[in-house]
Amino acid sequence: MIKLKTKEEIVIMRESCLLVGKAHAVIAALLKPGMTTQQVNDLVEEFILDNKAIPSFKNYHGFPAATCISMNEAVVHGFPGTHELKEGDIISLDIGVLKNGFHGDSAYTYALGDVSEEIKRLLRVTKESLYLGIDKARQGNRIGDIAYAIQEHTEKKHGYGVVRELVGHGLGRELHEDPQVPNYGKKGSGPKLKEGMVLAIEPMINMGVKEVSHLSDGWTVLTKDRKPSAHFEHDVHITNGDPDILSSFEEIELAEKGNINLSWSYHNV
Ligand code: MG
Ligand code: MG
């Protein structure tokens, strides 16, 4: 069942979603070669707790960490450890918070230092596809319109692989609500979009084939051909007008350019 949100609930949700963006900006500002994925995770967790919220992913169906950290050929659901980041890596970081009873959920793929042109293109095209999908997130359209826009741009236009096994979702009091939001599909198919719906739209795009495999750790999803994968996710409120993006990449993008002063003091690194 799709749960529509009231105006009051959207106000609360926006706070949760923006907090996720701020947690990302911390990492965008501090990420550097030599850091371990555990340090990245611990910074995010400390920031979330300092902001009186709970990391949504920790213990979710037994997930072992506050964040999903997926390096290079890992698509999603990687978890932190002693692995050290190095120049040329890409790191997909997915963060969820629960605050005042509602979740925010947003993912971003970071490049460490100088990455190849083909990786830059993968990141750019995946992010573009997210916004093309969001542009279809309007009352009266259908889920398939979002899915089609993402698939057209990534798979048809750029020859990338759209992961089929993992999809976006409704968001609210639960981290994963109805409906599912695939990144592939037919125009005009699927549930109709209505004012008050909140969707986590999250293209997971592989540079090579669309197929994935699973690491024996029980969580990490990898590309089958071990080529890199990118993941960007926004939380979008459907209105009777333009799509209302509840999450934000604004501070992440400022931090990526070195234009942010962290007003938060941390202990974990
Ligand atoms: Mg997510
Ligand atoms: Mg999600």
C-alpha cells in the first residue's frame, strides 16, 4: 500500500532528508586517500547521533554498519572495514537517518583525486539520469515514466548497464515503502503518481554489463564483470506541480569544490 504524506509530515521528512545531505557533506569535505572505510562510516555515524537522529541502516535486516560503503566494482550494500581508500577509487556512500519518526535516504558516489575520464563520465551520466527521472516525478505520471527516463539516458544513450535486481522505493515512517521504483521500464506503466507520495529515486548504473553478483560476505553486491558502478539517490515529494526534492546535494557539491567550512567538530578521525 502506498502511504501518502500530509503537509505536516513532509515538513518533518524534509528535515530528515536534509540531515542526510549534511552528513554527506562532512564526508565530501574530509574524504582523502589513506582514510579507511571504517573511518568514513564512523564520522557519518557520529554526525547523525550528534544531530539527535538514528542511522537507519544499522541492524536493518541485520546490516552491520551505519552506512553502506561500496567501492569501485561494488554496486551497493558494501560495509566498512580496514580497507584504505586510494587515489583513483570511487566510493558510493549511501546514508539513511531516522529522525522524528521519518527516514531520509540519499546516496552519492565520490571520486578520490584524479579518476579516469571514463569514470568521470559514468558519474556524470548517472547523476544526470537521476535528475531526468526526477523530472518525471509529477502527479498524473506513472512510475514507469521515471524508470524509462533513467534507462533511456544510461543504457540506450550511453551503453551502460542498469541494475535490475535493486530498485528505488517509497520512503516515510519505513525505510522501504511501496511502490518500488525501478531504473528500467516502460513509459506509462506501473502505479500512478499522486500528490503526497515520497519516492527514493536511485539509479544504480554499471559501466559494463547490467548483471551483478554477490560477495560471500552476505551483503556486498558487485558488478558481474567487475567494472565500476555508480549510485546517486534523492528523496522526492510528488506535488501537483514541480517535483519537490527533499534531500540535497548542494553542500556536497560545494564541499567537492573545497568551498565548505565544517562547523561540526568530530572525534573519530
Ligand atoms: Mg539509500
Ligand atoms: Mg534508498
